Amino acid sequence: MTSTEFKSSLRNSSPPESIKGLLLALWHDAKGDWHSAHKIAQDFETHDGSWVHAYLHRKEEDDSNARYWYSRARKKFPKVSLETEWDEIATYLLENS
């Protein structure tokens, strides 16, 4: 799936069956369902899972919790917008899945 296809899927009321894992978390986040996104991200004890988890806590303005998860992801606390970070994560996951 390309980034364009992934973003286009956000027009739908439910995610395509091909979207799984952390991409599914980002899909739910983009649709405004932070809790579903967080629930999925919590299940991934990987650097990528920690990155998504960190982004989600940053989005809810829980910076101390976000900093913890960024450290688990081996990433610095970002200075870019949430939208830019979401794009960076989605692109990375699409290219590496």
C-alpha cells in the first residue's frame, strides 16, 4: 500500500482489511479514535510501537509520558507538528512493513 492509498482509505468509515498493526493504530488516530489507536499501540513492545505510543501521548499533551515512550523508541522528542510526525511514522511503517 502506498502513502496515497493509505491516506485515501481515511475517507472510509472502516479501515481496509489489509491495514494491520501499527498502521491500523495510525488509521484510528487519524479518524479521531485515540483510544483504539492507543490500545493497539500498547500491544507492540518494539521501537516502532514505542514511537506510535509516544506520538499518541504527545498528541494528548502528556509530554512526560510521551518522553518516556520516545526514549523507548530511541527517538528524540520531535519539534515538528503532530501532522508532520504522523506522516513520518506512516511513511516509515509503509516502507518497512
